[in-house]
Amino acid sequence: MGTPAVQVAERVYRFPTVGDFVNTMAIVQNDGSVTLIDCGVKRAPAHIVKGLKAIGKHPNDVQRIVLTHSHEDHAGGAAQVVEDAGLSGVDCHVDEAQYVETGTPPPRDETLLSGRIFQRLPIGGFTATPVANRLTDGELLDDELRVHHTPGHTPGHIALVHEPSGVLVTGDAIWNMASRRTWPVSAFCSDHLLNRKTAHVLGELEYQTVAFIHGPHIDTNARETIRGFLKSKGY
Ligand SMILES: [Zn+2]
């Protein structure tokens, strides 16, 4: 068993739910309540409860759950965590809400053969989850968590910046599996070229630490690392 909670910055933690391969992010608000970002796969909620315990918190302390997008490795545990926390639903981008509410994966990129194949397979579904708040680009949650709409991976994909601590959460715009920056698998994207284009914004934001849902976080030369990756890919 790995560590249930890893501190990323002041008031910011990540809970590895399938080792570092799938993280849930946790932000402790000044009033002691917790905001979660993404809920991992269907079996992740038990790990999320352990992560909360490791930072002295309980599911009842969770006041907000934000989903970066509606793939089963991010939204798979969401319905259970909503129930554990006693919330009315999750927050997600307005263009993602229909998928979250129906437990349906967004369309695959049909410009790719692999995307067309995945589109026809009955995979990627998850438990339908109510949406409490429909988010828009530039919105600031609780006076500290900024929403950045970065469509492409899915229509309503968002990255987030926790402004007080300077932590960027990339969602699935960029992965850091095994500490290697990569694009997400193209066939899992709705529009893989649009994802590459909108990921450019991640090089322009202000942050000191970059956290990934897939892979360990980076707290040294974070922005330079992201900019270097984008530049190496011609973006
Ligand atoms: Zn994804």
C-alpha cells in the first residue's frame, strides 16, 4: 500500500488512488472544508476516504467536488463520493454536464481509426452523477480556484489553478505517467488536435507547482517544464 495522501503545496494534497497513475486532488479551504478535484475509478472512494483521514478530514468535510471531465477514471467514483459527502452533486463545465448526468462518455475522435473503434465499443460508462454547478471559463470558485476551459480531450474539459498556493491541475490535457510528460491517448479524446491547441494556455498561466491526475506532481521549474513540453511538440 502506498501513501494515502501526498502534500503538493500549502493546503493542497493528492490522494493516489491507483498509485500515482490516478490521483484525486484535495484542497483544504481556510474554513477547514475540503474541495476535491476528480474522483478516480469506481473503486477509488475507499482510497479517497483514507486520504481524507490522513489529512485529518472526513467525507462530511467535503463541501465541493469538481470534475475536470467525464471519463470513467475521473468520474467513476463520483456518485459514491457525492453520497459519502452528503452533497447534491458535482461541479463540472457546462459543456460536460450532459455526460456526467447520464454516465455516458463524451464522443471519441472519429478522425482516427482507433477513435472510431472505441466509439463503437460499449466502454467508458460510469454511474450517472447529479451536477450541482455548471462552470464556465474564467470562473473563480470560493475566491481561490480558477476554472480554465481547455476543450479537446472532451468538450467541457477544464484545468484548474489554485491561486493562493500556485498549483495548476492539468486534468487530462497533459499526462505525467511515470514522470514523462505526454499527450493523453488520442483515441480517448473527443478532438485530439484541439486538446493540443488549447493545452497551450497551460504554458501561459501563473503557477509554481503542476499537478497531474495521471502521474506525480512537479514542484521545481513546473512552468518551464510544461512550456518545454509544449515547445517540444511545436505548440
Ligand atoms: Zn480523460
